[in-house]
Amino acid sequence: SRLKGTAQMPMQDVEKAVLEARRTVRDLNMVALVLPSNPVNSRPWYDTYYEPLWAEAEDLGVPICFHGIHGAYQEHIGNRFLDSFVVAHAATHPMELMLDLAGMICGGALERHPNLRVGFLEGNCSWLPWWLWRLDEEREKFGPWESTKLSNTPTEFFKRQGFASVDVDEYLASHTVDQLGDDNLVLSTDYPHHDSSYPHALDMFLGMKNFSQESKKKILWDN
């Protein structure tokens, strides 16, 4: 009863994605819509082509969650490093998510859909303070010349609508809590992948001294 399913969306065709979102949430009680973190058919996620799915997710009351793999047959950062799994795997998950976050916010998707919740999952969260600061700075300097106008800073948009996952041994994430608070973080155990810390994942997270008990409770459960 504590396990909840999420639905993978067919992003090659947004009309089919809308139908699948409706079916899986209403008929199968799925609690989130999962998207790849890399672009599909070279479209950025803020492309207006995807507007029907963002509106459907708002209506259904479920978040969309970007989640990566370390290689894909489409445009993908990992494909630059096919001769080094270490580099491809290290770069792929966080860097694709960073670009997803930047596009969804600065491209205006969250501006147009204020009730859309967006997750950036299994790519760490320690990059968040710097990346949001960088985006805030860029918008302040160059925003007036952008075709997309925003009513909030990227940091404010993330705090209002976004969330990211903490790895169970990601001690640097305590700096994310220091800078951004602990309201927008959840936990990733990476189960059942072979490089996960299962069956000791939760023990590792609960044993970290960098987080307060209240923050651990929010990240592990309340959020």
C-alpha cells in the first residue's frame, strides 16, 4: 500500500502522451508522469508543442518528473563520451537535469502553468544553489532582451513548483538546505540498480550528520 506507480510518457507524440497521462492517472492511479531528461526529437521542453501535456498534468493534479538514463538514441550528453562510462554516467544525470530545469523555467513553461509541479530526479541536488544563482544572474542581465518574460526569478519558480532528489550519501546536499531550505527535496535510494546502496540506503541517509532530524524527516517522508 506504500508503493505508488508512475507512468512513462511517450513524448514522441504529445497527443498520445495526453491520452496516456489521462488513462494511467484516472484508471491506474499513477501518481506522477515520468519523462526522459534528454530532449526528444530535438525539441526543448519549453517548446509550445508540449503545452497540452503540461495543462493535462495540472488538471490531473500530478507532477511531471524528469529522470535520466546514461545513454539514449536521441540527443544526449552521454553520447559524447561513449568510450568512458565513468564520464558518461557522471555527467548525464545531473547535467541533463540542469538543462531541463533551466529550460522549463526560463523558457516560460512554469510561468504559463503555475500549478504544474516538476521534479528533477536521480541526478543529485547539490548543484541547485549555484545553478539557480547563475540563472538568476543571467536573467537579471539579459532578461529584458529575452522573448519570454518572467514574473519571478528562476529561484522563486523552483521554490514554488520544483523539487529535486538527494542521494542517500550526498553529504554536500546539506549546503543546498543551507541556501534553499528543505521544502523542495526528496530522497533517491536508486533501488534496484546494481550501484545503489540497497539494502543499507536508508541507514546511510539517516546516519548522515550534515542534516538535522527535521530535515531528514521532510526529505524522507513529509515532502
